[in-house]
Amino acid sequence: PSPFDATAHPTAASEGTIVTFTVDRLAYSPSPPVVFAVVDFDAGGRLPIELTDVDADEVGIGLRVEATFRRLSTADGIHNYFWKARPIRRPEQPRQPRPPRPPEQPEQPEQPGQENR
């Protein structure tokens, strides 16, 4: 069987899992910061994609997302749309705050005469 067939694959119903992400606080955005993720979609495929409707502090590896079609810009009255991803929020699953990150501890230099334990 050919991998290229006429089978319909509705993108709007696509769900996936974030495998890595980055938060860009320097790039221009109407709603900063810009959050990009690499998503493994359940139906197959891996896609680098911008996230929308998300708090940057809530994003993490393993977060479930769904594809959504969003307006990117408008020029001369013409709207330009493209795919983004947003967290899946089901009514039975309220938003959970992300646990705080532990503070980073500076490495202590070894003292002469002490063994590393």
C-alpha cells in the first residue's frame, strides 16, 4: 500500500503531545511571549508549531494539544490564516497550576583534602 493515498485526514481533529518547546520573549507578537513547540500528533507526524491560548508557565513536555486554525495577520483587508496548536481543555479537567521550579544551586568548589562523596 502506498503512503500517499486519497484517505481523508481531518487536521482540525488532530491531537498530539508536546515533545519539546521554547518560549521567545524577544520576538514581536501581538500577545507575547511567543511559544513554539514540537508536537507528535496521534495520527502520525511531528510538527514544529506555534502555540496559542496558552500561558507560557503552563507549557511542558507531555502537554496534550489540539490543532486550531487561526488568523495570523490582515493586509489590505485580506486575512491570512494558518495552523497553531492549543492545550486541550476538557470540562472535567480544570487548569492545574504548574509546580514552582526549585531554585538553582550554584556548584560548590571542592575543598582541598576533602573527598567527593
